[in-house]
Amino acid sequence: MKAMFQMVKRLGMCAAAVLSTACATAAEFGDNVHLRGDFRNARIAFEREGRGTVAFLGGSITEMNGYRPLVCEILQRRFPKTVFKFIDAGISSTCSTTGAFRLGTDVLGQGPVDLLFVEFAVNDDQDAHHTRDACIRGMEGIIRHARQAYPDMDIVMTFFLNEGMLSTLQKGETPLTVAAHTAVAEAYAVPTIHLAKEVATRITAGTLTWQQYGGVHPSLQGNTLCARMIDELFNRAWSAPLPKEVAKTPRLVPLTPLDPLNYAAGRFIDPATAKVKQGWTLGVPDWQSIPGSKRARFTALPMLCAETPGAELTLTFEGRAVGAYVVAGPDAGIVEASIDGGPFRQVELYHAYSKGLHYPRTVMFTVDAAEGAHTLTLRVSGETRAGGHAARIIQFVAN
């Protein structure tokens, strides 16, 4: 506890508020800290090799100054001689679908990763409103892709919560996103941190309030609880001395995936490779003339843009799935997609959060085409539900 107090003090936090939540014992956490597999590869890198790369993939809960920097502090405390590289791959509002397509660029493209934390339970619920199939497709794609790229990688899933998920847990039920992600964790022997259930149990018992926890974006107290649960996972996995004869063990993926349509081959396709027939331009949008709030991370990016009904392009891709990673604001419209000259299907770009914000999201045009080469034809529809026709594509995605 002394080390924990010092960590909190260094971060300029109120120790008294933290310690009431952080002092939970292993018995109190129970199965909410669930170790699967031997989880030794990361420790071997940190302890023997004196270096380690730790990545965090998720939404705003990951991007914010929350559980992530606390876990970084814990690792540095446990391995003071190790040179760490920490990767913050959190992007607000993004779900596991977007995560699966940006994994290669934002995480794997930066070199071998020893330990990966993945957090998408909340955004798969409240932002994407994913079905169980969509949750599994995205999360399995992330885990399978990561393990295929770097078989020595250890992975941890963290389950945060919103008020709707809290209500579900207090009824004795499991939120859809947590259940789906847990199915992936079980199939791939990935440890899980069920912070959501831990919080619900404490609130029901009267030892914690939703306000103290901090809500969807947790407070210091909530994030510290998560960090302590992760520290407990490390305790359970790494408490015994590391035998000299133990070496890293490749993490093999199951021969048969849970969902054959998972996004394990998910990747970005440069929008500059599209062939414009009419109405699309590639460049940085003139954001000052466009109504709606913008997030700084997107305002300098070149995008493939169209605002006129009938604007049309084609894109060739390999695989079974194709879509687009877009920002969709108050003027977002509807696009129509055709695969290999087939019928056009409408895809709404406007999101519930687009009313006042140019909101990042991934929309899919098809997920189950026959394996092989295909041509996407994409055009801006003359119909609109939000009053605009804008389409702004950051990247095409394919699987």
C-alpha cells in the first residue's frame, strides 16, 4: 500500500479518496480478476530482457488520463530497471469494429508488443449499439490479428460500464457487450478485468456510489480501482519466482474462429487509391466553414470528401468486407454502396452523436462477400435524414 500511496501522491491525487477504493484484497476481487493462461511472456520480456512495449487500445476511457497512466506507473514500479515504451492507442468514441481496422496502424505497426490492454465494452454498447455478432466480430478480429502478428504477446481485456450496463448487472444479468467479449476471452485464453461487475457489486452493497466512481469516464477513484484490479492480476500471475528454464510460449489462435467473418485481416486502405468518377475531392476540409464541433486529432487529416448527390467513386479491394472510417457531423448524409455491380444499398453516415459533433465511426458496406478481389462503387444519395449530404472518409477499411 505504501507504493500505491506514493504513486497516487506523485500524480497529484487525493490519497484519502483513492485508498478507500484501492485497498481491496484479492478475496474481494474474486473472479472479477480472471487469469487465463500462464501470462508469462510479458514478464519474461520485462524481467529478463530489460525492455517492454505495452499498448492500450480503446475509446475515450483509454485515451483519457485515467486507468492507463496508473497501469504504466504500476509496471514501472514492478520493473524499475526496465525500459518501457507505452503506446496510447485510445481514440474517443471508437468501438471494437474501428479498433480492429486501426490495430495494424496504431499498434502493430509500431513494432513487437509485449502486453496489450483492450477496452471497448462501453463504446460497443452506447456508441455503436452493436449486436452480439458485431461485438464478437470486432473483438475477435483484434485478438486474432494481434496474436497472429506477434504470437508472444500477452493481452488483457478490461470491462468498464455505463449506467445502462450498471442496471443490467444489478439485475443479475450480463451486459451484451461484456458477454460477447468474454466469449472471445475464453476462446483465446485472454485474462479479463471485470471492473463493471466489481463496481455494480460495490454500489449494490452501499460501499461505493455511481458519483464516486465517476460515471462513464471514471474519476480518480474509479480508475484507481481498475488499476488495482490489474495489479492484482499481476500478483496472481507473477508472484512466484520466474524459473530459469521457462521461455516464452507462442499464443496459438484456435483453428476455428468463433465468427468466420471476424476482422482478423482488418486494415486501412488509402482513400487516394479510389478512382473518382465525379464529385469527390481529396484534401483537408475547410473546417472553419463547416458547422459543428471538431476534435483536433482529425482536423489536419486529408479526407476524401463529397457533398453533392450523385458524387461517385470506385475502389478495388481484396477480402470479404469493405467499409469506411469517417467523421460524420451535422451535415452528414447517406451513401449508397454496390459490390461488383450488384444492387446499391443505402448506408446512413449520420449518428445519434452527430448533431453537434463531427463524430468518428466506421460504417460497413459489406461483411460477407466471397473471398477474393472486388470493386466497390460508392455514391452520395439524393436522400437525407439529417438535412445534409456530406461524406468525409478518413480511410477505407477492408478485411
